[in-house]
Amino acid sequence: MRRLMPVLLAALLTAGCAASGDDGGGEPETGGIGPITFAVGREGTTYLQPLLDRWNQAHPAEKVTLIELPEAADEQRAQMVSNLQARSDRYDVLVLDVVWTAEFADNGWIIPLERGAFPLDKFLPPVVDTAVYNGKLWAVPYTSNAGLLFYRSDLVKKPPKTWADLRRRAIEVTKEHNIGGYAGQFLAYEGLTVNFSEAVGGQILSTDGQEVTLDSAKAKAALGFLAQGLREGWIPDDALSYKEEESRLAFQNGDLAFARNWPHAYGSAKAQLGDRFAVTRLPGQNGPGTSALGGQNLAVGAYSKHPKTARDFIHYFTSMETQRRVLSEGSFPPVWTELYDDPELIEQFPYLPVLKESILAAKPRPVSANYNQLSLVIASSVAKALSPPFPEPSDAVVNSLKADLTESLSTQ
């Protein structure tokens, strides 16, 4: 028996090692703990390093390394997709645009997360919805966003609440002050999809993303409003080449009385215009309009070697203390509801109450695993409808857009 004991002990140890390895489909022998990477777009990342340093000091064996991706969202997505399709473990924690959740989940590029592990009930409800796909939580909200109307408060007594108000006041300011009236993001890219989605109230696909539900009358009215502005001149022709940066510069340089943009444009406008501008909700056809819901979510890459550390890091990075710093030091809108009512933060960021109202009333862009293709279809069709000489949109234009969207859905 004494001679058999070493043999039996060795067999037990071997069996234990096999059970704790990868063969069982579980996490690696490290328990999923170890160094990780944090992949995020390059724009506005200077505030990140101090936050990462705090994590690294507290977790010397689980240090996080920042990987900066290109500034443009489509290029960020392309790099992530390329690595994930190759089953690369380069990205542990990914910063995803809210419209990418369905695509990345559907393709198995990110892993589902446990709802109870995160304080989702403390977050803005519409923001949480962007991280859910087919009933599962695939990411955790990190920043939120909604479109706002920036306006020159020194030139306009009351902000417009309807399209008719905006048109009337834009025409008046154009004539009196010889500047452009209004602009959004009208170049044929994702920004135009967003602007069109806001104008029609966000109803483009069914909630399950399987059917085109775009209201023809609302689509025609939205295109008609924009075409009218271009035709009458209170939307300058240059706006057809505007993305976020161009519209931001045009407004803060004094070339526009009204501009649709995201909250990130507030700081630079404040630095240049001082107290000569303000922000409000977007106007709609018959009252306050609907913003498109923007923002970013944090997800764990499916091929991460250290998923437990990645989940713990996401918990840290979406905590209220860190979220406060994301806003105060990075100027990115947080996801914790109570931060929008904080007096100190409101003093620093006066737009917070309006932004909270806009986010709570915002509508998501189409939820689809094929969102990128759908966005291209929308932007291309809308750009054609807004091409000179800016004719009144016809039923044929709207029907063509709906047909193209239906075809895109059928090829998923």
C-alpha cells in the first residue's frame, strides 16, 4: 500500500490539473486573472491615464494597458472586428459605440455579463437598454449622450421648440446678422443617419430589428424640413459637408446661430463664446424633438485570457466615483442618474439638466446585428434626397429608402 500511495497521489494531481484547465470550457488556470488591455478611440483620452494609474497601483498583478484606436468610429470598429474575427486576444476590455452591441454579441465577439454584478438600477434606463441584446446583458454602460441644440442666446431671445420656430428665427438671424441659420451633421456618414433618425423620432425598425417600421409621412416631413432649409438658405450649403467637428467650429466661430451637436462641443464653445450661447432640447415638428441616444459601453472580448480581471475593471470603471471623474476630467456624460442632479457638477456643466431630460426622452438608433450596413443605406438615401437643387421629397424617395432597408434586413 505504501508503494501505491505516490502513484495514487500523482493520478489525483493530474486529474485535478485537467479539470482546472481549458478542456472543460471554463476560464484558464489563472482563474481569468492577470494583465489586461483597454481598447478605446483616441479622441479625448488624456483624462484616462490617471484613472488607469489608480487601478494599476491597487492591482499590480492585473495591470491594464491602454490601446488607443483611431479617432473615427468606423475605423475603431474595423480594427476591433479584424482582430476578433482572427480570434485574437489583443483586446480584453472594448469600448463599444452603443449601436455595436447587437453586432458584437450576435457574432460571439464579446461575452455575456451577469446583471447583478453591476448597479444597473442606478443608471439612466435608456442607457442600460443599449447594453442588452436578446434578453442578455452584453456590456455595461460607460458614457451616455444625446443630441442638443446649441443656440446664440445673445441673438435669440427664446430657444425654438418646433421646426417652425427654428425656421422663423433662423431666417431672422440670417437677415439681421448675416450669419448662417442652422446646421447639423449632413455629410453622408453616420452623423446623417443620426440627424435623420432624430427628425423622424427614432422609429425606423421594430424593437426586434426584424422589420422596417419607418413612418412614410414622418420620413417625408423630415426630409422636407431639411430640404426647405437648404432651398431657402437658412441652412447653408456648406452644411452638406459637415460632420461633428465642422459644425462645432462653425458655431463657436460665430458662423451659425443654431447647431445640432453632442454635449462634447460645450466646452470649446464656452471658451470661445463665453455666455453668448446656451443649449436646449432639439426642436421637433410639433414640439420638443427626440434625440438619438449615443454613448459607449464596456464589453469583455470573447478571446480574453483574463476575463475575470476584465469584468472587475469594468466594475471599477463604471463605479460612481470613477464616473464623476469621467465627467469632471473628461467631459463625457456619465451613466449614473444622480450625477445629473449634483449641484457641483451642474455648476461646472450647466447643460446637465437639459441633457438628462434629452437622454430620458431619447430613442435608440435601429437595433440590428447589421447596423453598419443599415446606417450606410440611410445616410446614402438621405444624402441623395438633400442634393441640389433641394427638391421637395417625393413618395418615391421614401419608398425607395424603405425598400433598401428591407433588402438590407433580408441579407442578414
